Amino acid sequence: MDTMRERFASVVSRLLDDDPRLAVVLAEIGKDGFTDAARAHPDRVINVGIREQLLVGVGGGLALTGMRPILHTFASFLIERPFEQVKLDFGHQGVGGVLVSAAGSYDWPAGGYTHMAPGDVALLDTLDGWTVHVPGHPDEAETLLRDAAAADDDSVYVRLSAHSNSAPRNIAPGRFLTVREGRSGVVIAAGPILDSVLTAVEGLDVTVLYATTVRPFDELAVRAAAGEAAGGGDVVLVEPYLAGTSTGAVNDALADRPHRVLGLGIPRRELRRYGTIDEHLAGQGLDPASLRERISAFLG
């Protein structure tokens, strides 16, 4: 199976052939995946080198001309380092584009903390109007990438990961998918954390919602699931980025009814031991055994 990043390069390369308004902007990282596309479309595949602020500035400039820019690098270099440019060159200028990241919270642990960005989604929450996709499988990444590229003028962030679920789900952009139903509470799993969550809740009488679009937050799905569950006021969020990033969204969805929310994810405490992705999941308390203990304790 190809990775999400490999699928990104192949899908966007084909989209460049079909849509003359699309352009790809890179900052060295990921350039090898676009070698053929750059040869076919030298004016629409742009590598600015290791200059992430320029990456975003060029994308914003292309958007001002009516192009649909697709920007790509590691999440820490795409959202955190050039955040002022994201805020001004897209938000303040009132234009849209597609930001596609890799390396997420801990995808390349050997790269160290400079290559980790668990706060990226929370940081985008400080801006207005961003759609955020968190696919959990390469097939889902393709669906969400195509949707993002086809959007007229929306600002879209697609968070790719080396961590993947074993099989794709029949997702719809903007909607949560009900994976299983139960009566003792609701567990929301975002993107590539779904398999771990399903293993963790095996035998528990809970509803599991699968979120691959986390902004806008599917409040209707949460309200419906909470209304069906006897313990509907209990909601557990499991996100592969900063813990609690979406607890406010759950609180807003259930503001008119009593409820409790537990937000699980990457803690603010820095994990300074760099191992494999699975070791980082365990170290952050996001492996199935840790999740089951934490979810069971919360739901009682």
C-alpha cells in the first residue's frame, strides 16, 4: 500500500493535468514526488527552496491572481514557522488555498521536536474559516485532497500522516461517520487513531464516531449520537494532535444539555525520547491498552 504522501503526489500530479488553475508550491521537501509534474508543468510546480515563509507568500500571491495553490511541507514548517504569513497572506487578503502537511505530531520521531507539530490544528483554530481534514488512510486522503482542490476559494488544511488505519472507510468530506453504536457514551476518533480506538473499546457499549474532517466540526453527528446513548452526556475525544483541541467544539455542540468531555491526545509535556511511531503512541498514552484504561475510567 502506498503512503498518504505518495498518494498526495500522484493524485495532485494528475489534477495538474486536468485543472490549469492549480499550482503546487514546495519548499524542497517532497520535490521528488513531483519530478514528472514539474517537467510537464514547469510554470505550475514551484520549489522555493528551504524558505517556508516564502512558500506561503508565493501561495498567497498565486491565490490573488485567481490560481488555486497547493502548498506542501512538514506541518511544523507549514503551519508553525510561517504562521504570520498564513494569517496575513491568506486570511487577511481574503483568498484561499490548500495546505498539505506531513510529519504531524510524531511521524518522524528521529527528527526531534523541530519536526513535530502537535499544536497545528489548535493554531489554525485562532484563524477564521479554515477547513481541516485529517485522513486516516491513503484512500481517504485522496478523497479529501480532490475535494479540497475542487473547492472554489476555501482555505483548507489537509493533515497527512505516516500513521494509517488498516483499511479505508466510506467517508464524506465534512461529515463524521458512525462506525459502531452503543448506549454508554460516545467516543470520537480523529483520522489515523481509529484502529487504536476500536481495539481499545472492544466489548464496551459505546458509540464510535470517525472524524476525518474536524473543522467545521460535525455538531449534528455529535448531538445525534449523544441523544441516542443513555450515557450521551459522556463524550471522549481521541485526537492525534494536541489533547483537548476539539473539546470546545463538543461543548458548543452540547451546550444545551448536561455533558462531560474527556480530551485525549498529545500532551503539552514534551516527550524527549525518540523511538518509533508505536512507541510514541504508547509514550503519549494513545496505544490501545492505555486508551482502554482511560476511556473505561472516565465512562465508569
